[in-house]
Amino acid sequence: MSNPVNRPSGRPNEIARWHNTMRDALGRANNLQAPNRNLSGNPLEALHAQARHPQTALIRASDVFTPEAPRPGGAADRTWRDPDNQSRVYAPSNGVPLYNQGDPAWKSLRLGGTGTVSATSSNSIQKKGCAISAAAMAVSALSGRTITPREMDRYLDRSGGYEGNNVIFGRTGGVTGGNPRITATRQSNLSVNEIDRQLAQGRPVVIGVTYDSVNRTQTDHWITLTGKNADGSYSANDPNRGVVITLRREGGNGLTAPRGVTPNGRSYHFRNQAVTFSGGTPVRANLGNGQDSFTARPANAQAGATSRPQTT
């Protein structure tokens, strides 16, 4: 329950501006039946003197919005600059850089071996490099370093990170050289609830999706989930053409994106194949993005001049 605040005589709009709030909020806090009417009368004169001190004339002291301090590593305004080409900058989505596996800088690199191949070859990053591109996005975000698919491929070549042209996900975190230490773990039955928990902690999740085929147990493509939206949908960086797509819950424990939102015109279905990451710095965008914390203050507490509570 709100405690009535001190108020001077005058127009409600003027009094609200004095307290850095809105007229309707002022009316609710003071139990005013008609907050759009001028305030007048003896009681208002008695309150006028105290109203000159806004720091003690609080609208509501029970709810206080406490912004979370910006964290390094995954800030939304980080510049994701290519270490091999300083003129190249990759746009972020929810603090995670967005890579295109068909980028000319790496599309023809051979998976599971050195050198280049035709970009249309089944051994090229453009054709089959979604897994390393998705992992590179997640590890970049958690490490605070721009680790492109090119750099990830080089590292996996050196460290035995391929079986044929298939990536061994458990090796991908080692691309940071232990600074910071990041561990990637392949998950064969990851629930959507666990995905929610990982995203809430600021950790991107790489998920495998199947296309609209008869056999939906086969993983056809890998994308990087970057956050859960206010409407319950999920944002993902899709390395196929380097676009942001939206997925929604499907059934009790699945996610899906329809043909109309995917870059290849085929529907995506998540069937619990995924990669999670530990270590590094959790991704947090800048203040005011919905990831700040909302804390309660006792109703009889007062904020000082440098800490004004937000009104509701």
C-alpha cells in the first residue's frame, strides 16, 4: 500500500513535474478521486512547505528499480571487429556477433583439413560450416573476443577438432586458449526449460534443428539462441546467410520456426540436440534491456537525494 505524499497547492501536472512523476501516479499515491482537478484548500497550504524538498516527498518507496551494472564480454554496444581485417565489423544480436557461413572471407575454407575448396563443396564452410559458425558466435560472446568461423576452423584443424568434416563440439571452447576458460558440452536431450535457464544466465545455446522431413531425429542445421523475448519467443542467430530469426515453443519440449521466417524457406524443428557453454563472462546487454533487476524496498524506507525510486 502506498503512503500519501506531501503536496503543495496548484495544478496536479505542475506538482507531478515537481516530483518527477506523472499526474495519474500522483493521484494514485495520494488517493485523489479526481487527479485532473486543481488542488486547493487548507490542508494543501500546510503541506506546501515540505513539498519544497523533493528528496523526502516520495511518491512511493516500496518498489525500487535497481539497474544492473554493465558487464564486460557481452555488452550490446561491443564492437565485434575482425582481427584479420580491422575494417570488418560484425553486427551483434542480444550481445552475440552475427556471422554468415557464406561470408567470402571464409566460405571456401575446407572443413576438417587445410586449404580451400569450392564454396559449393560439401567440405566447405559455406555448405557445411553452420556448426563451427554457430559455436564461434557463442564463444565470441562469452569470451569478449571476435572469434570468426575462420579462426574457429584454424583452431579445430590444429587441435584435432574434426571427425571427417564434422566438428567435435567439445573442442570448440579451447579456441580461447584458456583466456578465458570456456567449456562446450554436447547435449543429446536438452529440455526447453534448461534452455530458458541458460539464456536467463546470459549464456547463448547452440541448438540443432531438423527440416520439415519425415525423419526429424536427424540434425540438419545448427543455430545460436541468443535470448528469450517478452512474448515467450526465442531469438536466434542463423549462420545460413547471417540473419536473426524467431522460434516459438512447439509441443511440450520443442521449438520451431516456420518456413516464412527461415532463410532457406524450410521449417526448423528443435529436437533436443544442443551445445551449452560454461565459463567466460555471461552476456548482458546495456541497461534498460529487460535484464536489469527489480528489487523491493520496505514501504517505510526513504531514498536519499541521489536515489529516487521509480513510480508505477
